[in-house]
Amino acid sequence: MDAGATQNKTTPNQKGTNMMKAIYDFNQIRNQFKFDQKLEQDMYAEEKREFYEAKTLAERVDAYCDCKYVAIGTNMKMDANAIRSWPYQSDEYLMEQIIREEVDGTDYNHNNVGSCSGNKTDIILRKAMKIVCDANALKLNQLNKDGKVEKQGDLPNATELIAKMIEKVLNEDS
């Protein structure tokens, strides 16, 4: 471990998603809600690019959750610093619709065009967000030269965990 790395990690939430508190804790511990507009835009753009380059549903869901995580964290930082202008266009709604069409057969106008109940996407997104929040909570507090939290090699692979979870959810009641 780097000499400058801090071992203080947030604890993954064992009870439920509690997404907002997990994102709050992550930003408070890692950067005390410091707002850097360029960094926020770059992080969001990277996650958005990963969504549109994804080859699998699990990769898309992971990238969607990462986009949501970054957007909520950015909003918290802006609020903590009394900043009122949004630094980028948030597109999670479009991403979610793409996932809904793929999972539930629900078209853009919310018409169920498949045989699923329309509820599996909600279950998948909720569980995936917990996986992403828990994985992020395990990251160290060290920031790279750009101010982004460093990833360690020993972290669980969120995409693989999401893929297994999706398979389980889609096969329930089949």
C-alpha cells in the first residue's frame, strides 16, 4: 500500500441499499464534499461512455449505477458548496429506459411489450445499486493526481456480481 494511502474505508451497508447515505459517506470521507467541476464532468463522461460502449446487460447496469452514483455525489457536493448550476446533462433516465426495454420489454412510452411483469428492472437496479455502493465503500481514501478515488486490484468486480444477480433475478419464477 502507498505510504499516503489511508486505510479508513466506509463499511458496506449490510441492511439494505441506503444509497443516499452511502454516497454521502463516500464523498464526506474521501474529499469532504470538495467540488471540482471539471473532475465531476470527466467522471460522469467516463461512466456515460462505459454505458454506451457496454456489450452486456451487466456492463450497462453497472455503468448506469456508476453514472447515478457520480450524479448524486456531484449534487451533494454542489449543495454543500452552495453551487446552483448543474455541470453536465444528466442522462440516467435515457439509460434506465434502455435497460427497461432490454429486461422487461417495456418501450419508451412505458407500454409493456414483453412477457415480463415490468418489475424485474426495478429489482435489478435496486440490487445493482447496492452492489456498486458496497464496492465503492471498500475503496481506500487515496485520491489520484486528478482527484479521483484510486481503485485497488483486490476489490470485488461489481460487473461480475451484477451479472450473477441479474441471472438470478431473471430466472426467478421462470
